[in-house]
Amino acid sequence: MAEYKRPKTEAEFKKNFKQKKPLMNDTEAYYEASRCLFCYDAPCIQACPTHIDIPLFIKQIHTDNVTGASKTIFDSNWLGNACGVVCPTGVLCEGACVYNHQDVPPIQIGRLQNYATNKSINADKKLFKVGESNGKKIAVIGAGPAGIACACEARVLGYDVDIFEAKDKPSGLTVYGIAPYKITNEEVLKEVEYLQNQLGFVIRYNSPINAKDQLKGLEDTYDAIFIGVGLGKTRQLGIDGEDKNGVIGAVEFIEELRMKQHEVKVPAKVVVLGGGNTAMDAASEAARMGARKTVLAYRNSKEKMGAYGFEYDLAISAGVDSLFNVTPVAIVGKERLEGVRFAKTEMIDGTLKTNMNNTFIVRCDMVIKATGQAKQGHFYDLIDNLDTDNKTRIKTNDEFQTSNEKYFAGGDAINGGAEVVNAAYDGKMAAQGIHNWLNK
């Protein structure tokens, strides 16, 4: 079990948050590529949401055609570099590798993918060209993975594209909401810059679209609009004391950490509420920032957690403790935050029940809520004739077109929150859907 000292310099921060999947060198990549069996039915391809031809790009690496390998990857996934390291490859492509059935370590597909695309990005290889202009324009709302992928695909198809981004950096949660030990800010931004230099889409930063008249302006100016806004802030729990200083949402905590790094001060005792992958990231980060005691608390059993098993193991290996079958009922403290009052829970007749006769307090100086993000329903309401489901997800057809035919959508806006690779697929396919609709 690791113990981390609070990082006080950039170098100490990088040491505490060293990359989980470090970049391969040429020898490592050649050796790893040589292990691939190039299966004729390639279950790894089927397990990849973007259906990258994995055996092909691995063979290209092995035959020293690394540029060809990176083109194979980007042809299917415009965020191929980032996805190589942030994807849960252990449950996707690598999880489907046939070596798993032979008690042999699976091919490190993600790291090979990251290796190949990094080579092209660092050498500024010109892999793509803009399609012949068709005189039509697309507006993209949100420069997250779905928006970037939509813009890239649309440029190849000959459309002018303007992306409207509320923040001052691109790539959404890839740069703002993923743990720093998975990918660095520099690597995320370098990939977007590489794509932007080749394909020439425009990103208008600090340009939130949050009013009906702005949307009307887009509708009058552009031939189609893609919604890739992602999710909002951490949801409120609705318990006493939630407004105390020291109570923060997990996505807000991770964003601050990624932007300010070693300048963020994490106190000695931290409680993280939640059982998803974001909770695991937040808990692991708190420990790596020098918290002496980090407790992960989840309302149900360990088996019911939404987090991947390897994410939980990573948090535990960082020194995080865990509590199961507990639910927070109040944040306690007089002048300042002093702890969280929990009640025990139990499953009765298939329903999780809270036992208010069995409560206790876990003392802490900080509470991180990883209990889900609010949907962007207030934004969706500004768009006329836009249908959403009962979970405030935008409804789309097979072409990613919404009920308002000028609008298309993808990523978290339609799936409620999934992986970066899912958003990259949605954005790419939505651009093709826009192309089909505009050329009917």
C-alpha cells in the first residue's frame, strides 16, 4: 500500500501521479506487437466501440509502418491517442483478447495504440486532408470528445465547422475530469492541436451557448448543429450541512486538481461518497495529494459498485479505505466541517433500506461527492421541439438526429455518461448522419 507525501512542486506532483500506462519505446512496441496472433475473427475489434482494425494496426507496427498504424487508428477513432490510455481497455479490447483464455497476459492494445499515434503527432505527420468544400457550415456546441470527433469527420466531408466551447481549453472531461495518472494535460491538448492543424476546424473558446437568441443565431447561420455538451455539475444530495466549506463535487475537485496540480491543498482526512469510477479517481487522487486518511463510502455492497474492479484496486493500492452499505444522512460540524453522519443500509426484499437506528460519524476535514452529475436539461429546454427521455437524455435516431431535424447529438448528452471512446464514436457517426441528411 502506497503512502504519498503532499506534493509541493510540479516534479513531486508528477511523481505522485506518474502515468498508469507509460509510453512504450520502440523496442517494447515491436516486442508487444510480435505477440499478436492476428485472429481471423478478431474479438478485440468487436469489443472496441469505434471498431478500430486492431490486428491491422498491430501488424503495421510490427512491420515498422507506424505511420500507417496511426492512420488506421485515427480513421476509426479521431481521439485515438487519448483513448489509448484513458479507455478501460481491460474490459474492452484487451478484455476480449484470446490470450485471456490461455492464462497469458493479453496484448497491451491501448499502449500500442498510444505509441503509434504519439509517433505521428510528435512528427506532425500529415495523415488527413480537408474534403472539397461543399459550401455548407456546421456548428458544434461543446469541444469535448464527441464535438472534436464530429468536427474532424465533418471537415473530411467538406464542411466548414465552428465549435463553441464554454471553457478555455478543449476536450471536455479528457482534460478537465480524468485523473492525472491516466493522461496528462499536455498529451490531450497536443492531440487536439494536431487534428486542428490538419483539418482546420475553428474552436471559439469562452463562448458558452446558454440563451435562446444565441441558438436562433446558430440556426440562421449554420446548416446543421451538433450538441456535444456533456454533463453538468455534481448533483446535490439534499442532506443537512451540504453547503459547508470543504464539501466539493468530485468533477469539480478533479478539474481543480488538473488545472492547479500541486497548488491544490488537500487536508489530512477525506471522505469520498460514491461507488463509480469517478469516486475511485477522486479517492485515489486525494491519497496521492497527501491525505493521511481517505475513506471511500458507498451505499450498497462492494459487488454492486458501478466502478470497474481495477479502478477500485487502484484506489486501495493508493492507501484508500472503504466502507460499504452506508449512506450519508448529514454533514456535521458547528463552525466548520467535522465529519459525515452515516446510516447503515441493507437489502430487504430486493430494496435497499436505510436503518436510521444505526448511525455513526466518520470524522473528516473534506467531503468529495462522487454521486453523479446533473444533466443539461436547462439547456435542452431552450431548443424547440427537442425530445428527451425520462432521464433527461436527448432522443436521437440511428443517424444521431434529434426530433428537431436541424440538431444532432452524441456523447453524454444521449447516453447519460459513458466512456471517451463512446463519445468519439457518436461524434464521428453524427457527422456522417448530418452529411446524409444535408444530401438527401
